[in-house]
Amino acid sequence: MNETLRPMRLGEILDRAVLLLRTNLTLFIGIALPPGIALFGYMTAVAFIGLEESGGGKAIARLAVVVFGIANLILGAVAAAAKCWAASQLVLDRPVTVRSAYGAFRNRKTSLVGLAITQNLMSFWPAVLLYIIVIASLSALETKRSTAVTAVIVVLCLVPCARVWARWTPATGIQGRRGDSRSWR
């Protein structure tokens, strides 16, 4: 897959991405598995807390929510960087394993978590502001109607955020820095 770098159309980019994913599916599943397990544990604990039955298990479930939530935050940030790193190595025809992808970020977990938080704040600030305005203006509507209207407006608010998010993700994962403020415009 080692070719000279050149500008590509969107169709070519998507074709190469699908080919890369299809030929290395086990690698990308292996990278995505740890944060997926942490998210499953988090969602299971949240669902257990929501049960109507009371008992001593709720305290353990609350502890599990905290533990799995922190694990998901850390593993999600490292996995996003590992996926970007693995894809870049595969494009350059270098061998990659799940261990080497995670190992590339062994000493940078805290900086990646900080970068992930910053990335999300920088990417979704338009949606947060619009969401606050929408919630304030829809508070007078009835519950079912306001929920549906809010959901539609939130999705519409996320559209401008997609471009910003797509620009920040690869840069923060591979370069390990926030990047220059002009790079996301």
C-alpha cells in the first residue's frame, strides 16, 4: 500500500480506509476491545443502579460506575491514538500489532486523556452553547414534545462540530499535542 503521497478525492479516501480496515480487521478489533469492555461494564453498572430494587448491591454498582468510567476515559483516549498510529504505520507498510499500537503510547496516557478532554471541548463548544439556548427556550413545552424537539436540534447542532472533530482527532493522537489554533479552521 506504500504509494507516493498525493491529494485524493473523498471516494478514494473512503475506499482506502475500507480496504485498510477489511485487511486488518483483527488488529482494529483488538485495539477497540479494551475500551469496549470498559464501556460495557460502565453501562451494565448504570443499568443496575436504575433498577427499582434496593439493596447493598447499589453501592457496589456505584463504585463500578466510577471505576469503569475512569477506565473508559483512559482506554478510550489511548485506543483512539493507537488506532491513528496503527493506520499510519499500515499505510507506510510497517508491521503493527495490538501490543505495539498500545505500546507506542505507554508513557503518554495522562497527556492523551488531557488531549481528549481538550479535543472534545474544542470540537463540541458550538453544540454546548446551542444546547443551553435550546434547553432554556424549550422549558415551557410539554415533556414528550420538548424531548423530541431537543433531540432534533442537538443533532443539527452537532453537524458543524463534525469538521472540527475530524481535524483534531488524528493530530492529537499521532503528534501528541493540541496543535496550532489555525490548523482546525
